[in-house]
Amino acid sequence: MEGPVIRFEGVVKSFGAQRVLDGLDFQVERGQCLAIMGPSGSGKSVILRHAVGLMKPDAGRVLVEGREVSALRHKELSELRRGIGFLFQEGALINWLSVRDNVALPLRENTGLSEREIAERVEAKLDLVKIARHSFDKMPSQISGGMKKRVGLARALVVEPRIILYDEPNAGLDPEISASINQTIREIQERLGTTSIVVEHRVACIKTVADSVLFLEKGRAHLQLPPAEFFASSDPRLRQFLGADPD
């Protein structure tokens, strides 16, 4: 399909009297990774929820692969979501399922694959995110925060998505583990050719994973540039947001 994979056109979203998105326009081209930065409460995670159809805009349109998300029927929306992987901030693992079964869950719910096919795909994705095989049968309480994030990423990948949405993939991680996660995200991007949106505030993550960076301000796209130009920009609002010594 030609054209942008994800497009927001004049999207407005309010919660009560608070307008979070105020005519937001941007697009993500196929195979590209867009990072979104902005102050707390500026609507970054709200964007991801619109892209996957968990929220509907009050005005404007969200198009994913040429389809207006809010206009899709339940079956069509389910079909769209099968092509989207979503990495939540905390990994969102189910505590009573092993690493292996957490990753297998989307396949058991939404596909007609056999258990053998599921096992093969789960192991391949856990290998891809560098989870050691002796950890496949551990419970979430037995693994580190960084490993939980990797397992969450494997679960997002197991449906073999065309699109991946990342909600603060570095949240709660120390710099060394963050760097490893960032490199894994970039490797997946390059190997699989996925289209991605990353909501993140850590500069090191964005410099590693992004092809383009959008600065969200008062519900609008204030600035969007390639990473090198973005972080070199003299835009006063961006400089105020980043501070004197961004990480």
C-alpha cells in the first residue's frame, strides 16, 4: 500500500474541560520509526490509544493503513489490531503465566495455530529479544525489570505485526539496560521493516531508535525533524523542555 501507514488529521480529544489533542496532524511512513516527546500530560500515550482504536477522536481522523480507525466495525478493528504490536510501559505481563505462556497468549486468543506452531513462534521471538532459553519457563516475579520489558516486546512481536507502538520502553530501567533495549528495538526495526511510534522522554533512546522526532506541545505537533536536526534545533520551547543537559 502506498502512502503513510499512520496518519492523524486534525485530531481533537478532550477529557472534560481539558483539551489534550487540539488539531493534531502528523504521519508515519512505511518502515519508519517516529518518536514523540512532550511534557507530562501532553497526550503522548493518548496518541497510541487512538492508533490502536482504544480511543476515538472527538474530531478529525486517525487512519492506519488507509483505514479510518474509528469507523471500523468490531471485526474489522480486530483484524487491524492483529497487525499491531503494543509494548506497555511496565511490560504488562500476567503474573500467573510463565514467560513462554505470556508470549503465547495473543496467538492462543486470536489465531488458529497449532500448539506446535505457537511454541516455535514463541521461541523464535524470545530468541530475537535475547531471552536465554533457561528463562522461558520462569514466572514474571522471577525475572528482572529489563527482562520483563524484553518479554513484553517478544509478546508484541509474536503476532508478526506490521506496526509496533512503544509506550516509554525505557521506563524504570537503568541506563545500561535501557541501552540494550534501545538497540534491540532498532535491530527489530531494521530486520523486520516494521512501522513504529515510540513515546519516550529519554534522549538516548530516541537517538538510537528514531528516524523522525515530533515535539508535542499543547495538543499539536510543534516541531518534527530528523533526530540530529531535532536535538540541534534552537527552537526556544524545545530548548526549555530539554534543559541545558539532555541525557
